[in-house]
Amino acid sequence: MIRKYTIGNPIPTGSVVTPVKAEEGLLPGWAFDSEGKTLSYSMREDDLVYGLGETVRGMNKRGWIYTSNNADDPFHLEDKRSLYASQNFIMLIPGKLSGRQIGGEGGEAGRDGLSGGLFGLYVDTPGVIHFDIGFTDLDTLTIRFEDFDADIYLITEDTPRKIVKELRALTGRSYIPPKWAFGFGQSRWGYKSADDIREVVDSYRREDIPFDSVYLDIDYMERFKDFTVNKENFPAFEDFVTEMKEEGVHLVPIIDAGVKIEEGYSVYEEGVRNKYFVTKEDGSELVGAVWPGRVHFPDFLNSKARKWFGRCYSFLLDKGIDGFWNDMNEPAIFYTEDRLNSVLEQVDQFKGRDLGVMEFWQFRGLVTSLENNRDDYKTFYHDYDGTRVRHDKVHNIYGFQMTRAAGEAFEELCPDKRILMFSRSSYIGMHRYGGVWTGDNKSWWSHIKLNIQQMPGLNMCGFLYSGADTGGFGADTTEDLLMRWTAVSIFTPLFRNHSALGTRSQEFYRFPKVKQFRDLVRLRYALLPYIYSEFMKAALGDDMYALPLAFVYGDDERARRVEDQLLIGESIMIAPVYEQNALGRYVYLPEEMKLIRFRTDSDYDEEILPAGDHYIPLKLNEVAVFLRKGHCLPLADLSAAAGPVKGMEDAFSCPLKFITFEADPEDYVRYDDDGITRI
Ligand code: MIG
């Protein structure tokens, strides 16, 4: 059941597709403080709080304060409150104290009128809000608003997954990418030319590592201008796209939010002519700076501008491109022209002065204040279909509306065909148009764990097609880190190795143990029939693909607290190693399961283990999969392939084999459509 409560006068976000009539009165069970602009809920000791999508810390969000305020921040540390996205959905899963059984027959109901205590809450507001989940007081959950305007949806059902299903009914079905997007993709910020890309392709082929895509980062563009191609480095781009396609490789270019200011550049000129860019108080276009230098930002909240920008993607679609990633759309701003001028003036006053410590900090602060300064968001405006709105009031939906621009254009331009799309910034609702990657993580062991922990939060909010930069984006990777990380990423729908300019190269073929990487990637391809089927079940059934154990074993006190294991689809649980030099790890089994220890897709052993704690030895080249009783795992039998397994299509044409645990393969529901036609 969904009940809606409206506070104040919320600015619409475009997130909800099935309108709900607002209830009279206040959110039941919550204390309302209009002066402090807060809503508070008393948590019991054994209540779990899940949700908030792509945020730092654990799956259970208790014990920290999270701020929805989309930010370009490459330091995903424990003390951060905001990352790139705002996914304002939380779910409270009560424990035994409330007398509630999760996923079973309902216990005694009646806590706060919230059907026994289990509930989901979606706070739909485009502005900044804070989720204080036991930060100020361990047992209090407080939502604090900068502007007390929101549509709040309270969802009560008797299982967590039914709540997720209701949220999806409210906000729409999840985006489904083409099938090749489940293959492996290689990326790096620094590939500059067609020859650089050919080298990547040839190296992967030489090492016989399957892959389906190579990503183009900003250097493919001419002076970082959206919807252009650098002619020197890609002399015949269209032919190159065809050449790659014939090789079975999809090229996936990046699109940035900012549009370069340059006379004669059609995107810039059309945007200015039609007033499609965001403006300052005086009506002139905001001038900011990002990779292209000075830019204007498209007004994605204006439906005309959105339509226009979306159609610009046809420049690349027409050349045979069938996938994109949208970046810098929080939006990231290196500096605005106005602030730069003011800082330069102030800096001038420091000239010739003897800088004391305080003055030194002041001076330094001036310069660092330029980048991603939140006050800049108060200096420009949108034409939100007739209403002038200051950006900070709608900040969190900017990236969503950019990706919507693309998604709606794809529906119009390629009505039959699925196009790959994922974005850095997001808001609930964007999950209808694309997936997300989790941004600029680092080659840190703790970020493998963060990857595991972010998956279910993203899935809850509808972002099924998601994944992290495998191997880490910033900082130098190591061979063992990349290997352990890959052992996680072979289970995430988006599986991409990506890294930053200036860091150690991390393509799999760069390492001495390249054979082990080949085995890992081949295992992914062997798992594709399962991964794809489970993804489709989640998308079409408004369900989740990666689940916390608490969602299935909600009455098991131990399972409820597991933070580093995931259920992937209906059949399996994974428990990855994310510590350096570990030769295995402890795993909690909520029920009897069959351990499959994979060394390669065809070399594995099986062992039935009782419920409880187990130490599972796992060498660097081993991947543990735990098969649930009564289930089976279909695998593409790559060893029976007619030729080399180069990519997704080869894997799907292999015969299937099944690993079973007291189950009949006949009962397994498999999805295997052409992978391109829209569903
Ligand atoms: O300011 O395009 O998150 O994946 O490689 C950095 C360069 C801009 C940030 C993205 C990253 C990408 C990088 N971009």
C-alpha cells in the first residue's frame, strides 16, 4: 500500500509516473517539526535501515548522516555525506522486538500503524535534504529539509521486496540495456586515437580475453566539445565504428554536461539562439568552466532544451554508435567566470604582503573555493517549463534530466532498439532511462567492499544496471586488487575496467598473471545466461538483482547483520574476498548451500555445506559461489564453443550446462531474447 503525504509546495521532479492522491494529515508514526523542518522516527535497537542508493558506508545505513546534494567528489571516504546521486528512498526492516517476521506469515502487527514496523519511505524533492540515521541520536531517524517542501510516499507491505515492487510501480520500470552491455568493457581516461583503441582490441584478442566494448573518454572529442569527433586522431570515425563492429566491438563515447562556448560550433550556437542554456539573475547565460574550457550548461529542466539536446546524440547514433555514458552532470563546475574574477581581484590584494599563517589560509582558500562551489548553484536559473527556478532548489535532478534527454531521444530516434546509457549523477526516476556507474572510486581494498555494499541500495531505488570502475579509478592498482575486484564485478550487470589518466595502466593484458584474468573474464561469460536472466527477471518483475541477506532471511539475526555478502538473483549468494593477502574469508550461510569453487569456467569443485559459519579458503584465482537449495545455476559451456569465445554472442551460442542443488534445470526460467529489440 502506498500513501502520499505532501508537505509545503514541492517542485515536481518527474520521478513519479503513477500519481497517488495525497492523504490528509501527517505521516503516521513520525514526529513533525515545522520550525526545524524535520520529520523524526524512533528506531528500535534491532531495526535495520536500508536504501539511499549510492552512498558511503554500509548496507545498513544506521549510524551516519547522509545528505542528498549531488557532488562531484572523487574521495569516497567514510566521512563524506554526499556523492554523485540523490536516491531518497529508505526502508526500515524491524527485528524480532517488533513482533514482526519478515518474508514469512505476518507476526503480531501494529507498531505505529505501520503494519508491524516494516516500511519504505520515498522522499520526493529536488532540493537538499539530510537523512540523519542515528547520527545525532543513535535511536532516532531524522529527515531534515533545507526547504520544507516534499511529496512523501509511505509504502507498507509484508516483505521488503513487495515494498521495492510498489516503489517501482510508483516510479516506473527499470531501464534495460542491450545484451552486449552485459559483456566486459575496457575503458581508460587517456585513450586518444583510433590506434590507441585498436591496440586495446588487439591486445585483448591476442590474450584471448573476451570483451564486447571499449569506452571513449573525453579525448575522442574535438577540444572536448560534445557531439564532435577529433578528426586528427579519428580520421574516418564512421569507418572506424564499422571496423570495430565487424570485430564485434561496441564503442561507447562519453558525453559531458557542459557545452563549449565557441563561435561556429553548432551545438553552442543553437543553444544560445534558442535560449536553451541556464541563465544568471540578469538573464545572461552562466559561464562556467569544465574540460572544454568556458562552457554554458544546457537547461535540462526545460522540455524544449531537453528535446534538443537529446536529438544531438544522433550525431553519433548516425555513425553507428549504440551506447553512451553521461558524465559531469551534477553538474561539476571547475569555476564560474564570476567567481574567478572576484577571486582574482581578492588575490591581487595579497600581492607584496607578508603572508601570516591566517592570511596564507585565507589566500589558499580563495583559490580552492573555485571548484564545485555550492554557492555557485545559487547564481543561476532554469526555465522549468515556464517557471523560473533557482538551480539550488532543483539541483539533485539535473543529471536525471540530462539522461532523460538522451533516453527520450533514443525512444524517438531508435524506437525498436536498445541503446546503452548510464550516468554519473542520478535521482530516482532516472532509472527508467539508464543505469549508473558509481563514479571516481580508488584502487583501494575498502572500495571493493563499498562496491558490494552499494549494489543493493542502488537496486532498491531502481538502478539495476550498475557497477563500479573495476580495479579502481584513481590511484595505482595492484595485480591482486584488480583480481579480487574482478571477482566481484563478474557479478555486477555493468562490468567495466576503468582508470584515471596518470594512474598505473590496468588493462588485464598488462599483468603477468594475464591467464588468471582470462579465466575470470571467461567465468563472467559462462555466467551470462544466468546474469542476463536474473537481470531481466528483476527488471520485468520490478524486483532486485543484488539483494542483502536481510531481504530474504529477515528472521535470521545473523543474516540480518551480514554486510559483505550478496544474493545475486534467485539461485546464488556471493561472498567476495576484499582484503589484501587474505587466502580466504569467513562466510555466513543462512541455510544449507552448495559451495561451488570456480578456478575456471570448467574447472570447479562442489561441496554441500551446512548452515552456519565457515572459513572458505580462496586463492587469488578462485571464486566462490554458493548455490541455494532447490535452485540451479545455468552456465554457458564455453569449452564446447565452436571457436574462440570473443564476446557475448559466442557465449550465448554455447550449449548450456547446469549445476544443481536438489533442483530440476527444466524449472529454471531463462531469458534469451535477441538482446537488441526493446522490451
Ligand atoms: O573530471 O572524463 O567520473 O570516469 O574518466 C574528470 C574524464 C572527468 C570523471 C569521470 C571519469 C572520467 C573523467 N571524468
